[in-house]
Amino acid sequence: MKTKMTEMFGIEHPIMQGGMHYVGFAELAAAVSNAGGLGTITGLTQKSAADLANEIARCKDMTDKPFAVNLTFLPIVNTPDYPGYIKAIIEGGVKVVETAGRSPEQYMPLLKDAGIKVIHKCTSVRHALKAQKIGCDAVSVDGFECGGHPGEDDIPNMILLPRAAQELEIPFVASGGMANGMSLVAALAMGAEGVNMGTRFIATQEAPVHQNVKDAIVAASELDTRLVMRPLRNTERVMNNAAVERLLEKEKQLGDKLQFTDIIDEVAGVYPKIMENGTMDAGAWSCGMVAGLIHNIPSCAELVNSIMSEAEDIIHQRLSKLG
Ligand SMILES: Cc1cc2nc3c(=O)[nH]c(=O)nc-3n(C[C@H](O)[C@H](O)[C@H](O)COP(=O)(O)O)c2cc1C
């Protein structure tokens, strides 16, 4: 299937794997890219620019297909060495950067001068328009159902995607709640050029996370995520667990007085414990409502191929027969 997304990134199928903290290592990025999609290494999971350079080199050993690096600009106390990370990306020959969190405006000249395609992840039409204005090549539109940070507007993709289609001139991909061929066809119908998936790619053979994480996603239903940190205007959709229930109780009790330090035990430094050690109650970890649609742990190639064949069947069999 050819779309503006496959053309822009030089990939076979319009399916991207979004950056994911402690999940987006070279193994997953390479597996997704080898399956014909666009895999993504998560920049900030690498502790230094040198580590990122090494991770990019590892990925290139595993695939000769294009892959992306995610750079997340979030409110972090000690600002990471973004110029150093960007240097590693440019020197590593990476051709696509997925930016997220804050506007990448400051870094656009560096990225564009190096011929890198920038896809910015946004949770609102106004942020997508800003991304377009500052020269991003594409945006990834992340609906309220997404795993991770859905923003504060709470607009689900059934509204957000057609709104993006009404306003944007640059291509966009649909992110949040995407899992199968139905999602892809729906996304295309709403004006997107493809899909970006997070949670669905964690439950794959190649995702380098503890088996407990994959099993937790398969076991979860669409009712099992919660929104945390809304009082801090840093809302995150996470899988419910004992730590999340504790966190939500603190939010209830402290109301507007809640500060980050009150919930630090439940959110800071928890990813390695969960993703590497499989200690599932160690804290809050991002997970999308789409967990309710995930019932197996295929290889990335099986997943991508099944999405594509289901999508083609829907388009050529079911939809074309509607007359
Ligand atoms: C465990 C996990 C970690 C994530 N970490 C990041 C991150 O570090 N940076 C980022 O831009 N997005 C991050 N995301 C968001 C994903 O890239 C993607 O936008 C989102 O998962 C899409 O929603 P879905 O889970 O419904 O597919 C994360 C998502 C998950 C599930």
C-alpha cells in the first residue's frame, strides 16, 4: 500500500512504531523496520549522546531499512543534552526523527539542514498547526485513547483525526488506539496517511521487555487504564495497578495541592523495574486503552502482515461491496 507516509519515509507499509521509554531499543526498532514499517529508537532511554550513537549503530547492524529516533521534550528537571543527541542522530545517518512533548522549533534548523524528516506527535489540532508552521514534514495525531501523554483536551480520534484532516496541509498519521486492519482502514478513511502504534508493539515477540509486561497487556481489557497526573497538567494514561491506585488516592486527598514530590515513588525511575525486571506493581507505566484489542504476542512481521492483509480485505471485500 502506497500513501504519503510510505513515500515520505521510504517504507513499505504505512505503520510506525512510536517512541516508548525502555521499550524502544534497537531490537524492536529493527524488527518493525524489517517488517516493512518504521521502527523507532527512544532517544532519552539512552543515558547519553554516546549511548544513543551506539544504539543507532546496533540498529543499523540489524536492519538496512529506514528507522526513526524519538526525541521527547518533556518537563524534566535536568535538561538532557538535546544538541548532543541530535548530533548522534545526524552522524548515525538516521533520516527520520519523531519529536514529542514540547515544540521542536528550537532544533528544526539543525534537523532540516541535515535532511532529516521530522514527524511531531501532537494531541491537538492547534499544536499540529504550529508543527506545520515551523516546518515539520508530518505530524502524528495522538487521540485521547492513547497510551502515554494524551494532553489535556480529551478529544478522541473519531473527532481529532477528521478535525486534523480539515485543517492540515502536511500529511498526518493516526496515533492512539490503533491495533489492527480495522484501525488502519478507519484511520485512512479519516484522512490519515497511516498509523502509529505504541501499546500494540509492546506485545510482540521482539519487544525487549519482560514477559510479564506483554502478558499484562494481553490480560488487560479496555477498562484497565487510568489517567494520572491530571492535577499537574501532565496527564498520562497508564495501566492500572496497586501503585496507580495509591497514586490516585493521593491525588484525591491532596486535590489542587498535589505536587510532583508527593507521587515521586509511583512515577520516578519506575520504567527499568517494570520493563526489565517485570515488577508490574513498581509504579505507573504508560499503556493505551487499545490493550482491550490485544489478545496475542505475534512477531512484528506477523503483526504488520496481518494488519495489512486485514486492511486490504476490508477495503476490497467488505467496503467495495457496499455499492
Ligand atoms: C510504555 C510506553 C512508553 C511511551 N514512551 C513514550 C516516550 O518516551 N516518548 C513519546 O513520545 N511517546 C511515548 N509513548 C507514546 C507512544 O509513542 C504512542 O504515541 C502511543 O503509545 C500511541 O498510543 P497507543 O498506545 O494506543 O498505540 C509511550 C507509550 C507507551 C505505551
